[in-house]
Amino acid sequence: ITKAGCGRARVRRVVVAVAGFGILMMCMAWMDRWMDGWIIRSMGCGAAKNDHFGDGSVCSASAALLSGYDLTRPDCNVTPNIASRLGRNLHLLPDHPLCTVKNVIYDYWTSSLPANGDDDDGGAPSFALHDEFSPIVPTIENFDSLLIPPDHVSRSASDTYYLDPSTALRTHTSAHQTTLLRRGLDRFLVTGDVYRRDEIDASHYPVFHQTEGVRMFTDDELVAAGVDVASEEDKRTHVERDLKAGLEGMARALFGDVEMRWVDEYFPFTDPSFELEIHFRGEWMEVLGCGVVHREIVRNVGRGNQTGWAFGLGLERLAMVLFDVPDIRLFWTEDERFHEQFRGRGIDVTFAPYSKYPACYKDISFWTSSASSSSSAADDGDSSEDDDSTASTTTNAFHENDFYELVRDVGGDLIERVELLDDFTHPETGRTSHCYRVSYRSMDRSLTNDEIDALQERVRDGAELNLGVELR
């Protein structure tokens, strides 16, 4: 009996030792996975779980672009959710609706002008096409080179994503304009993802895609068109006429035979400047902004008195209207029920919603920490800046874009809309109270109250910790 008892005790000790070793190995494996996740998050690939995010290859692309940048530095306001979008390149995905619209635009312009040169092979392409530029750009190229004033609101950290004081995520594809002009290019089209901090609703997203077009005229081209090259007014008139005729043709290639009108506008980088509007499905809709390239920009890139035009447009805006896409988040989905509707069909598609899952609403109220709060008058078309081409990401005043960014980083693409329900200024303290409603809705599944409660609690904690507000 004693020997048997001792044997059983030894067996128990061995079992305990083996079990302990197994637990230790499990803990070590968990730590390895946690460290891997931490490294990825620090490189910008740790966005909050959402139903419209890609696989590991996306994180690899994002990490490669962000290599060498420290997302934890205090003057960097690029969140993991935003960092994870770098490298997605929706405009390069075959049959993606954004790529389809881009291709229609490219085909129109490359077929509307003869190739440059007289070589037997047709010479150089009529327009140089660039889809490959990194969205990480110097602030000088994004703002200063385009004559955007130092005090322009879009240069503030509440509107622009900064990696450091002199480097940003481009706010428009115009950030590459002066670089290509310095290279000597006369005709080019540039498409890419652009980034702006903005409100949250069905038509706004912090990442969208633009196409920029530029054409500069040589003296030989102007003389052939009967223009007096000694007259700046004649040159400008011809360029303006050519610009409007070309863009009206592009609009017809996209929307058919629609009524159009031109509206005078102001952009820092063109003079004069215009917006093209079309009457489509019973409503007037802005299509793009454009104008004659500002003379100072032309001189600054070493091209003397040459003249030319430029335009810029948002692909999402056009695609939502063309295809009846009701929510801008759908462009980021990987649900086959969305993508199968566009495969091989060009622009002759009307999107058929495949489901509408219920929304979940959560409200949050808080006092801001100062007597004044700022709000962004976000403009769909341009970009701009703060002091001497840099911007600080810290401010004492509450800015609603900072709150939107916090909500997006917590909820990802589960966030459908954030709306201000009420604001109130206390007559004695001067403090302002805001009440926001956050609408959560998945495109692909029903959400549970438990998961949304957990996300909303993170929003509340983050607002109090990072925005300096006092929850009510």
C-alpha cells in the first residue's frame, strides 16, 4: 500500500510538472502573438476590428510604406485605423468601381489628344499616367508649392494627417503637380488615395481617391491654334476654352448627354478657377474643380511664361452617383455580394443593395475643457495648411474632427454616422456641452448590444483621456 501510494504521488508530480510546462509554453506562445500584434499595431496595422478590412498582405503594404516613421511621436496624428489603409490602392483593383471610373477618365483623355512626337510608333503617350506615387509627401509639396497660405485651415492638425511636422499624408493628388512639371512633363494624369480628417456620414470617409489632370501648352501648339503667344490674355482665353471643352466631353463620357454649367470658384493654385456642375437625375451636382495653372507656380518650376490647365476630381463622389452606391464604406468592403455586381460590366451598373442590417445608436455627452470649441468647415475640394508648412497636433480647444477620429479608430467601418444632437453653453462658466449620437451599423451582419456597448465604452474612455473633456 505504501509503495503504491508513493508511486501515485510520483505520477501526480510528473503530471503536474508536465501540465505546468504545457501552460508555460502556451503563455510563451500567447506572448509571441501579443508582441507580433503590438509590432504590427505600432506600424499602423492594428485598426479596430471591422468587417471591411483586408488580410495580412494589406498590413505588409502599410508597414512597408510607413517604415522609418514613428507613429507614437507626439506630433504624429496618424491613427492605426488610418495607417492600415495605406497600400490598399483601391484604384488599382480590376473591376473595382473606383478603378472603372478612373479607366473611363484615362481612356477619354488619352484618346482625345494625339501622341507627342512624330516617331513611327506614335511618339510618347498623349498623357503620362501615374498611379504609383506614395501618399506620404513633404508638406512643402502638399501645401507651399501650390501657394496654399500658411494660415489656411486645411494645414491644421485637425484637418490633415501628419507623420511629423514636415511630412503628411497627401490631402490631394495635386501634391505631385510641381514635381512632374519640374521633370518637364506637359500632359499627365495622377490618381491615388488621399487623406483628410472629416465628419462621419454616408458620403464622407477619411480616405478617398482623386484623379488630377494637367496639360501645359507649348508655343508651337498655341501658334497652330491661331493664338498670339505675345498676348497673355489670348493665351489664357485659349487655355480656358480648351479646358472647359475637354471637361465637358469627359462629363459626357461618364454621365451621357447631361445639362452642364460653370461656376466661378477660388483655388490658391489656379487663376481663374471654376467648378463644373451637371444636372443629373433631377439635381445639380458638382463634378470637379479646375482652372488655369497659377502663373507663380509655373515660374517657380522654371517654365517661364508657359501656360496650361489643371483639374481634380474625387472618384468616390462620381462612383456613388453613377452606380447608386448609398454608403461610401462599401468601396472598402470585401463582400463578394458587392464586387460581383461590378465585375466586367464597365459603368453600366446600378448597385442592388444586398442587405440592410439594423443600426445601433449610442449617445455621448461631455463638457469641453475650454470656453471655446472649434469646428471644421471641411471643404470637399481643396487642401491647405497652418504655420510655415508644419502643424502641431496638440491644441487646447476641442475640435469635432478629433472626436470623429477617435470614434473611427475605435469602431472602424462599423461607424455609419456621428451627428451632433445638441450643444449648450453654460451662462456662468462659459463651458460648452456637446451631445453626439454614434450610429453603428455593419454592412454584412447584425451587431450585438454587448459588442457595441464595449466599443462605446472605449469611445467614452478615449474622449475623457485624450480629448480633455468631462463626461456627463
